Amino acid sequence: MQLGRMQLAGWRGLGLPLSALLLAACTTQPVSQAPARLGLKLAPATLGANISLQQHLTVERNGRTDQLDAALEIDAQQFNMVGLAFGQRVLTLHYDGQTLQSWRHPMLPSQVRAEDVLEDSQLTLWPLAAIRAALPAGWDIQQQGQTRTLSLQGEPVMVINYSADSKSAPWSGKMELNNLRYHYRLTIESVSDAADDAPVGPMINATPSAP
């Protein structure tokens, strides 16, 4: 289902894939103390598909569970995401392969970074070869069966498990991302999806703006 048909009224929607995203990022260490992130930013075209998803996210950390709804659209030209928490838009992302634009609700702390939301989304959804080709020295990503592991200097940093129905495409089933560095677990379940080789239709106010 395309975002323009979701009655988001100018992206009055989501909340970070995103990305591990919003609620998980809220509980990470202060930026000055936390280990550096990977910094992955892949061109939208390297996904190799057009997708339009509504997702339900569940974030678990330190015994707390939070839930979030998300709308995601990706085609060869752009990555767009909108997130909703308690029925209110809390984050929007727009990435064209060169520039990442974002809007956040004032309630979100500085630790919630658009770059991290984009990174977790791409590590989860993108083809392994596309990710591996962009990794800096010392980083590696491997997949055995339905388990994908991102490592730094041989030490696992993130483990992503895909359900059996994800074999055709990562976004077609349930995904569970376990971040060993920032100590959170993100479960992503697609509520609806449409993926094919045809261009994604027109979108309403794709560039993030204030509500």
C-alpha cells in the first residue's frame, strides 16, 4: 500500500526504522559514551526492488517492551519512512542516495539519530552483497540460513533472524534484530506489503516537513 493512499495527510504518520529504532535508540548510552556506529548509507537502488510496507515494530530493552507502527516506501530513487507512536507522527526520513533529510518530534532525545534508523533498516532489508560491498575495513556480514550476522574485527555486533516465510524477500515475513552493542531487540512484522519491479506511485509530501 503506497503512503499516498494511507491517509497520512502529508506524512502525519510514523515513529525509526526505524529503526530500532526510535524507542530503542532512546535508551542507548549518551552519544559521547557509546561506541561508534557503522555509518552505512546505501543507495536506494541497491535494494533491487520497489517495496511499500506497513509494519508493526516491537522493541525490547532492559525488561521494557514498546511498540510502534511504521510506513515504509523504497524505490530506485528514494527511501521514505514515517513513524507513529500513540497515533502521533514522531519521525520522518527521506533519503535519495545523496542527502538524508529528517524531521523528529521534539520529545525525541538527541540519541535518536536518523542515520542510525536508516542503517538498521538497510542492514535488515538490503541484499547481503550490497551491504558487504559498502562495509569499511574491519567489518563483515555473513548469512547462514535465516540468520544474518554483522561483525567488527570478528566480534558479532548485530544478529538478524528471519522467519521461514522471508525466504522470498526479507520484508515478506517476520524479522528479529538483536543489537549486541546497544543491547536491544527489535521485532518487525509486516502488516501489509506490495513489492514488484514497477515504479512506486506518486507520494504526498515525500520530503519531511513539520506537522
